[in-house]
Amino acid sequence: MPFKNKLKNQRGMTLIELLAAITILGVVFIGFVSIFPQMTKFNVQTEEKLGTMNLARLELVELKEGLKTLNPANKEDSSSSDEIITYKYNQSGYQYEVEYYKTPDLPKNEHAGSVELNKIHIKVKKDEKMISETFGYLKDSNLQ
């Protein structure tokens, strides 16, 4: 019967044990609650990054398909060096910076159906901070 005596002596949790348990639960709860605003901020940044990645890719597709051409007369700012032509313009609240890398004059490729391609680098910025970028290749016919 010694087991019965042990059960009679158990009276529950003391006030100290209860306060310690509440404190531990409070610390854990505060840790979880502080994560949610950071997750929300991260989600907003990720959503904006994905949106601007799609804008940069759309810009590249429009250039490739000839729906848009790189024309310095139509752009707010353009500059040129021997190998790189840079176009800067604003659209949809974002600043676009398009760098067009001209290929040096090489001997013409004699293979049937071959095309000379030039590298293009599109950067999408907001408040002068780069958010997204993409790379691609264009034919000379897309540059005017």
C-alpha cells in the first residue's frame, strides 16, 4: 500500500511552479509573435522582386520580338561608348537601365541562317536601388 500514500501526498503544482511555467510559455510566445512581422516584410520584398523580374523579362521579350526598339531619341537619358550603349527611362514607377553590348566588327559568319547577337543587360530600379535584372541577346535590327 505504499503507492497509495504517495498519491495522497501529491497536492498539485505549487505557485512557484505555475509562475515558472507561465514565464517559459510567455518567452516562447513572444519569440513566435516577433517572427510574424519579419515574415510579412520578407513576403512583400519577395513579391516586389518577382514582379520586377517579370517586368525585366517582359521588356526583354518586347525588345526581342521587335515590339519595342532601343531608340535614344525616345529615352530620357542615353549614353554610348565604343562597346556599350546605355538607355535609362522611367516606366510604371520603376527606372529601367538597359545596357546594350555591341559585338566588335567580326568577319561575317558564312554559315547559312547564322545571326550576329549582342548581349543586353536590363536592370529594374526603384529609388535608385536595383531590385531586379535580367540578361539576354538581341540582333542588331532591334537597335535604332
